[in-house]
Amino acid sequence: MLVLRSVHVHHGHLHVLKGVDLHVGEGEIVAIVGANGAGKSTLLGTIAGVYAPTEGEILFEHKPLPYGKVEHIVDKGICLVPERRQIFDSLSVKDHLLLGAYRRQRRDRQEVKRDYERVLGLFPKLQTMLDRPGGLLSGGEQQMLAIARGLMARPKLLLLDEPSLGLAPLVVKEVMGMLRGLCDQFHTAMILVEQNVRAALQTADYAYVLERGAIVLHGKAAELLADERVAEAYLGAADRR
């Protein structure tokens, strides 16, 4: 579905991504893990069209992505759920959901209505607060709303940037626990960028470790979770047991 070949990205004179190769299959959850500053958010932003690669190739469904306007990439079926959720304080929950489907409203209004009902079925808590401003939601509720808003774009590939950031451990478990079901219900693949390495590897099918802009390790998520190199670098002695 998605293929990156030797992708490089610069921010001015800063060389952020250095020859990244990556593959995502249909219906697959792929985790990108690594420390702060490794280039994880830049990688997602590049796939979403926020940044343009300076070298290399990105193919989505065997075709190059149309860089230049982010909305064209959304139309192709790629949607980014950004870091820190980017919820508008004064906009209601309902309006956030409808905003997620903005690019679809004119061409498939009935499908948008059906997806709206489906999303509320998957996130019943949001059903009880449709008129509530986004700024009055808890961190966990805002994260659910951000994911639901992304699903309203009907993506073939959903990009999640640090969905556990700032959430309590029980809420992280709840959010991570629903991701597989979301993929199945919406027939979407997912790239999950996370600093919470254990949660990411327990959720994903396949994973890549990014360090200083380069992929240094990749494999099945369960295998990386058991890998001593990953445990030593990212899990810590107490979390390895």
C-alpha cells in the first residue's frame, strides 16, 4: 500500500530523515518508535504532505503522492492525527467530526452520514457530549475525538502521532486497545508513532526503530518487543520483566 524508498528530508540546513525505507501493507498497523528528535513526526508529516522529500520516492497504491497541497493527499486516502491532538477549544464535538469529513461532504453526503453514526458507535462516550466544546474535554476524550475526526475522512491509511502523549496509563491502555478494532471496522491501515515503545509494540504488527533520522532496526513487533537491544535502549530494566 505505502512504500518509501531512500527518503531524505531537510528542514533548512538540518538533515532530518536520512534514506528511510519503509513498507505498510493493507490493514496493517506499523509502529515507528524512537527517542525524542529521532525524526518520527517529520516522517509522518512527510507521508501526509506537510513536508516534501528532498530525495527518494514515496508510493501510495503504486503511484507517487501528489506533493504540493496536503488536501490532495487527504483525497488519496491518507489522514494525519497530529501530535497533541489539535482540538479547537470552541468547536463542538459534532462539528469536529463533520470537519473531518469536509473533503467528502459534496461528493458522498450519505456515506458521511453513515460514517458519522459508525464513529459514534465506536466512541459511545462522544455520543453523550456532541454539543460540548472541544476545550472542555479531558485529554483522553480529546484523543478519542481526534482519532474519530481522522476516521471521518475515510482514510485508507491513518497516521497517528503520539496518541498516548499526556494521557494517564489507564487511558493509554484504552486508546491503544481500540486501534485494532478501528482498522478492521474502517478497513484502514495505520502508522503509529510512539515514545511509549511497549504500548506501540504490543499494538502493532510490524515496527521500525528510528534513530537520528535513519532506520536502525525493523521486524515483527512481537520480535522487537523481545529483542534485548530494544529492551536496553527503550524499555528499561524494570519494564523488561
